[in-house]
Amino acid sequence: MARENLNDLTAFVAVASERSFTRAAAKLGVSTSALSHAMRGLEERMGLRLLTRTTRSVSATEAGERLLRIVGPRFDEIDAELAGLTELREKPAGTIRITTSEHAAEAILWPTVSKLLRSYPDIHVEIVIDYGLTDIVAERYDAGIRLGEQVAKDMIAVRIGPDLRMAVVGAPSYFANHPKPKTPQDLPAHGCINMRLPTRGGLSVWRFEKRGRELNVRVEGPLVFNNIALRRNAMLAGFGLAYLPEDQVQRHLADGRLIRVLDDWCQPFSGYHLYYPSRRQATPAFALLVDALRYRSAPDKK
């Protein structure tokens, strides 16, 4: 491959990923005019239009999206291999990008990362909250964190937490005016605090199981949020029932600020796993993070 083609492909990946000539130029340390010239040259040599340009935005064409899917991961592999040379340094270094859910980030990832960074200040970590099943290869993440049942089979998955349970809870002030639900089928008659999944747009389903019988219930109520903290605060204020991870409400249950219902319908399910492509070359920094997150009381999922 001619050197100018390699340079232009590097420039293309930056522009297509950033969706901006200005940001890509700043990232690469070149001028926007030089970057624009490189893109025109690449498109002419390939005989394809790779980018759609307007006065306000830049987006990849269908051919450009295909080229980005092909080239982007290859460049990531090269970057990972080069970062692996940090083994020769006294301390690991580099940036690790992780996509995760809010609960996993708060309960598991951040406590581990905060400790790791105190010992290895040259490691940088980017944490992106995303409730969708992100394609970590296409989106150029180093790893993702999801429930074990959500991890694709072609990924390496490392268990990083115990099994989880959900809890249906409400404030005493709510139950002062409403009877306690005895089964999940009673929930539609209650005011429930919903969660909208940011990357999917729909409302989350409340899932239950008892003696092998599974029930998925869609609830309604006066409030919809897209994070845990606001749902918890609204529920503590008596605005309705909430369906939250058990560890997020244990303290309030212990001090009497919350009352739990439908406990026998909330069964344990697979906990969080860190996952990444099997072909990924683990840098020292990434290997350190994986080892720090590994859940010691359970085997890895293969």
C-alpha cells in the first residue's frame, strides 16, 4: 500500500469517527484544508464518494460506513499492539474506553477504577453509560459491561460481580393510601415509576419469576426517568412504586424508609460481565483492569 493511501485512510477514519473536519484535524494535528484535500484525493483514487458534507456536519456514505467498519478495527488493533510496548515502561499507560450501564458503573466499575488510578496515574479510563447492546468493535470501545445473558457468544466474557436481584419497593407514605400488591398482576392498578431506556426509547419491563413461571409486566405511573437516582428519589418521596436493583435500596429498607413487596417474585439472575473481542491484544493497562474487576467467587464465562 502506498504511504499516501495509508495516511489518507488514517485521516478518513478520524473524520468519519468524529463526524467533523475540525475535530478530526485537531485530533491529527493538521489543518482542515489539508484534511479536506486528503479526503478528495482518497475518494478520487477509489472512485467512490465516502463522505457527505454539509455546512454543519459530515457523515459517512454507505461506502464510507463499510470502509470504516473494515479499516477502523484494524487501526485499533495496531494501536493496541503499539500500546503493548508499554510493557517496557515502569508503569502501564494508555486509554481504556468502556461502555456500561449506570448501575454496573456505580456499583462495580467506578469503585475499581478509582482504586486502580491511584496506583497507575498513567492509565486513563473513559466510561460511557449506554443501556443498548453496543457493538463495541464498530464503536471502537475496548470493552463493554453487560449482564451475562446479554453478552454475545463470540466475545470473551469475564464475570465481575455476583448474581443480582431486583426489588419492588415503595415509601410508607405511598402504602398509607394504597394496598400492597400480592402478585405482579396487581401492579397495573398502582402508580409505578418508569424508566425509559435512553438508547432504545421504550419503557423498561418489570420481570418476575416464581416456581419456574415468568411474567413480564408493563407498568404505568405519573413519572418516567432515565436513571436510577431520580427514580429512587421520587419513590422515596411517595410518588409510586419502583423496580430497582436490590443493593440500591437495602439501606433504605433497613432504616424503614422503604417497604418491599413481591419479594418472592424477584429471583436472582446472572450478574455483570466485562466482555471484549477474542482477537483483542490485551495491553498491560487493560490486563490490569480486567484482573482488578474479576469476580473471585465465580468462574469466568467462556
